[in-house]
Amino acid sequence: MFLVFFFFQVPLGFLQRPAMEKWSLMTVTVLLALTVRWTVSLSSYSGAGKPPMYGDYEAQRHWQEVTYNLPIRQWYFNTSDNNLLYWGLDYPPLTAYHSFLCAYIAKLINPDWIALHASRGYESQPHKLFMRTTVFVADLLIYIPAVILYCCSLKETSTKKQVSSALCILLYPGLILIDHGHFQYNSVSLGFALWGVLCLSYDWDLLGSVAFCLALNYKQMELYHSLPFFCYLLGKCFKKGLKGKGLALLTKIAGTVVVSFAACWLPFCTDVEQMMQVLRRLFPIDRGLFEDKVANIWCSLSVLIKIKNIVSPQTQLKLSFAVTFLSLLPTCIKLTVQPSLRGFKLALVSCALSFFLFSFQVHEKSILLVSVPVCLILNEIPFMATWFLLVSTFSMLPLLLKDGLMLAYTVTTLAFLLACVASFSIFEKTSAEDLQLKPFSLFLKRYVSWFKSFPRIVRSLFLLSVTLMGVLSLMSATVRPPQRLPDLFPVSVSSISCLHFLFFLVYFNIIILWDSKNSRSQKKVS
């Protein structure tokens, strides 16, 4: 839908010779990205041959089994035919509809793949090929077109930089390894979110709202991006004036959101208990503050302070909500008061990172919700964006090792790093101006003398960081931890990654907030 609308609205300038060359290069880029994805998908998948729960591959297959064989009213309820303890559905309706669509196709190919009860833990080469193809097609239809069109829409950017941006974004290893190796469909929700960003960049606010509603109704973790979307659109309405065009726009956006949610939730809106059960499945607060070794503040602090043992679950929930809210409040206020597309993209990064670091029940794969917005600013701040994307992939190392993806992790990470170095010459982009820190540096130089050598310092830190990640990755894969400390390497990975993410949170907030102060001071001077 979005792709068709886009090509009808954008002028046919791509028929000109230079544009034709650009699209030829983009086609080669897409083919390379698809080849990498397919190669990674052949390496492994989550939980292969490991009963009784198997892994995320089995979860996706089981949802197809449930949605095809049971009526909608039973999809989210615990019954004799739907044991919620065995990979019960815990994503919004669009995920369930997607599972049903895949199941319908699977039924036509081989009914055994989704046979109720009998198909549990089903593994065969034809079925693996089918499941891999479903992720491949989702990428091809939703995520990849959004990336390509976003890069082509970058203003004041050469064709070379547009193609380079697309190549580096599509080669980002974190999303490839999780979706095609570990096996999930994150590219669907993230792709819809990208369509939302793309539409808003063209002032197609209603279509952008629809796109983000689809993202949110596919995976509830898209709440990480909800405040930037809300604040940016609200700020635009304020800017137009809430007594005229702004009020009309606000009314249209609100109506669009309501209609979009109503369409997605329609089968569940007939019964209040149905809706409440779906919400309970989407937000299982009884799971606690965190589960696995995730690179956020709560898991890292638990190494020193056993938060789960000294604070009640309800207090944990309130504490995480308060810290998350306070950490993202300045960015949201700034975006509402001064809405801009650049500020919106930076806010997506900052707010998602705040959610990842401080919110309740975070999974290690949730870092993808920060990484994709970082990809959007790869051409603007290539050095810091590349650094962050490397750390984000490293932070998921324990999960990737569990799935036997060490070789794929190593190769894709090195390929991504080389692509960024070759495309953007990242080591030459470390000045205060290149890092978007010029206003801040002018202020800081008055009080801190060493800031003059900041480019050299930041390059040294990057090399130290990459070396540390490389050594720890190698040790995690080859060295057996001491018996007294069986979780030594996973805890080290999560703690080191958390420290990196805190640094990046400060960095992105400095850019966002200092730009705001600087722009106001410039207005006063003028």
C-alpha cells in the first residue's frame, strides 16, 4: 500500500539517466542484502532439536498452528487446545493475522506443518525452507523498500551517499542475525515504523500515522517509538495553531489513529473480556523487572545490588516507570516545542534508548528498536552511528551463541564495519562538527582544556571499545568460564554494553538539548 502510494506521489524523475543509474546501484545493493540474509538463514535457527520448548522458530510455527485451527476468540485464552505456557500468543492482533496468513499458505503446501497438537516441534528441511522464505518475503515487501526509499529521499545527499547509506543499513548485522538466524519477524514492525518516518518526512501525516499504528499493532514494543511520533505530530499541530489548521490536523490524526486501531482490533472488540485478555498477554507484568542477561541498567545493577530481592514487584514497576519517564521527558518537551524532522529522528533514538535502559521487562532483542532509528542518522553522524550499531549487535552475543550463530555474527559484523569505513570514512568524521557537538564544544572549551583533543580521544575510545568487544566475543565462544562464575561472560557482555549505551544516551541528549538552547540563543542574538 505505502509503496504504491509513494510511486504515485513522487515525480517520475527516476526515468532520467542519472536516476536510472542510482536505481541500478540500489538494485545491486538489495540483491547483496538479500544474499546475506539468505546465507545467514541457512546457518541455524533458535531451539533446533531442543525439546520441550524448542525455540523462537517453534513459537512462530506454533502461532500458525493455533491461529489456523482455533477460532479467533480462543487465540489468546488458555484452553485444552491452546496451552499458553507453550508459546502462547503474546503479540498484538496484526502478528496473529500474519501467522494466520502464513498458516493458510502452509496448509496448501503440507497440512502436517500446522496440524493441531501433532505438529509440535515439527522439523523438516521443506518446512525450514518455507519458514525462512516467510521472513525473506516480509523483508522484501515491507522493510527493504522503506530503507531504499528513505535513503533516496535524503536531501542534499549525493547518489553515492544515498546508495552507501542503503547498503550499510541493509547490512546491519543485528536485525539480520535475529530475524534470519534466531528467527523472528522484527522487520515487519520496524518496517512499518520506517514507512511512518518516511511519510512524515513528506508531510503525509495521516498516512504516517496509519503506518505507525500498523507497527504498534504488530509488536507492542513499538511503544518505544510512540512518544516521538506523538510529540512531533502534536508539535506540528501547535505550530499551525490549535484554533485553525492545527486543530483540524489534530482532529484528522486522532480520527486516523482510532480508525486504524479499530480495524486491527475489530474481532476482539465484541467482548470486553476478550480485549482485557489480549492486553494481559501483551503486558505480562508478573514476569518481573528483567529475565535474561539484558544490557540495561537493572540487569547490570543486579550484579552489585539484588534489586529483585529487596524491592517488591509493584515497586519495581513504579520505579522503572518513573526513571524511564524522567529520562525521556526533556527530549519529548523539546520535540513538542520545536518540531523538526531532524529532531524527530534523534528523539526516536533517545526515547527508544531510554526505554531499553530503564523500562520494565526488557528483552535483549529490544535493542533493535534503538538500532533502526540510529540507522536513519548513519549518513549524518557516521562515526557514532557505526559505533552504536556495533555495540548493539555485540550486546546480543549470548543469545547468538546459544543459537550457534558465532560464525555468522563474526562475518556480518566485519562486513558491516568494512562497509561503513569504506562508505563514510568514519575515522575522518570525528571532529566536534562531524559529531554534531560544535555548539557544545564551543561552550566546553572555555572550561575544559582537553576538549581540544576530543577527536583523538574519541577515536582511541572507539578502538579500545572494538578491541574489548572482539576479545570478549572470542573468549565467550572458546573459553569455558570458571565453575564459580558460570555466567561470567554473559554478565560481562551485558554490563559492558550497558556502559556503552549510557554513554550514547548522554551523547544523543546533548545533541538534542544543546541544539535547542543554541537555536534559542541565536534567535535572541539576531
